[in-house]
Amino acid sequence: MNTKKFEQLDAMGEEKLWEMYSKDNDQGIRDYFVIKYAPLVKYVAGKVSMGMPQNIEFDDLVSYGVFGLIDAIGKFDPVRGIKFKTYAMTRIRGAIFDELRSIDWIPRSIRQKAKQIEQVISELENKLGRTVEDEEIAREMGMPNEEFQSLLNKLSGTSILSLNDIWYLGDDNDELSILETLEAPESMNPDILIEKEEIRDYIIDAIQKLPDKEKKVIVLYYYEDLTLKEIGEILEVTESRVSQLHTKAIMRLRGRLGRIKSNIVG
């Protein structure tokens, strides 16, 4: 798309362009949105790249993310009242991690350990009816707390996946990502909120019940879009400690939400 064409479309305003695109899927308008939001792909890829193994190239993450952006443009419905930027970030992250899953970048042994910790946390919290401490998790796993802390550090690069998970509530057009629940309620269409209130409440409740520091890490990272380093400065802890808190928070959420899903399906 040449500069003049881009400027012409830009002058029309995004709201008008979405209205036009939803009617006729104009290729020129789609290209406009791809160009306009290309920096968002690099931003998301940059956040994802932190903590990734060295063999994962940033440019590859950007390439994966572009597919997510195109998917977001094609599926975005402005009537739902969700900001496109928020929706696109979810789809971009999802596309990146879908591709990472397909190349199986996480070693099987690490994946199995992560699953084991999630299961232990879920079972202990269900049994005790409260948030469990690191020492209790380590003891249940039959290892010293120091070894458990070391294991959390090894798992930190794998745990970022889960907030991009989608809850399917009926059909292909009826979905809610965990990440979307961190959006301010006023940014969502009231009808959508009512329709999905029960699932949304489950997810928000699971986040609210996290230990204070873990909850802050989740909100600051996914909602405020701060880096782990910036979060460390706010919480006055090291970046590696933030990564560890993030990992534990994700595992608690996976365990709790897994139990909820099982109860719903059951």
C-alpha cells in the first residue's frame, strides 16, 4: 500500500473503516490495518521473547505474530465493544504460542514437571481449601524447598502460555480468553458481559485468590504490559524473582481453572 492510500484511509477514522470492512472485507482496508498494527506484533513478540531459549529467533516470533494479527482483523467484531488492540494482542500471542507448541520447543521432561506441580497445587488447595505455600508443595513432591525453587526457575520460560487459553462456550463465535477478563468491564459490551458472566467470574475469582505478589505480577504483566524488569522495580525484587512469582501464579491458575472446567463439563 502506498503512502497516499494509507493516509487517505487513515483520515477516514478507524471506526468508519471497521464498519466498512465488516460489510465487504475490502482488501485495501485489511492491508491498512496490517500496516497500522504491525508495530503491535513486534511489541508482543518482544515481550514473548524474554525468557525464551536462545534458539528461538525474534524474527520468527514476529512472523508467527503476523498470522495472529491477520486472524484478528478477519474475526474482529466492533459491535462486541472490545478494543481491537486488546483483541489483537490476544490473537497475536495465541498465534505465536500455537506455532511454538507445534515445534514442541519445551523439553518433555520440563513439560512433565510443570504438569506435576500444577496437579499437586490443585489437589492440595482443593483438599485444604486455601492457598498453599512453597514448602507444602515441595514436601508433597518429595523434594527440599531449595530444589523446588530451582525447578521453578527452570520452568519460568514455559509458563507464559496459559493466559492466552480460550474458553469455548458453545460455538466458534462464542469465546472468551483468560486475558480478556483482565480488561476493564466498561470496555465490553453489556450483553456480552451478561452472557459470559459466569465463566468470567470463575476466572476473575481465581486471579483474585492468588497471593498478593503473584496477583500483582499477573496484572502488571498482562494488563499493564510492564516488563519483568519493570515489575521487579515496583515490587522491589529481582527480575528472576518476578519470573518465579509469575510461574507460580500461572500454575495456580491452571490448576484452579482446570478443576472448574472439569466441574462444568462433569
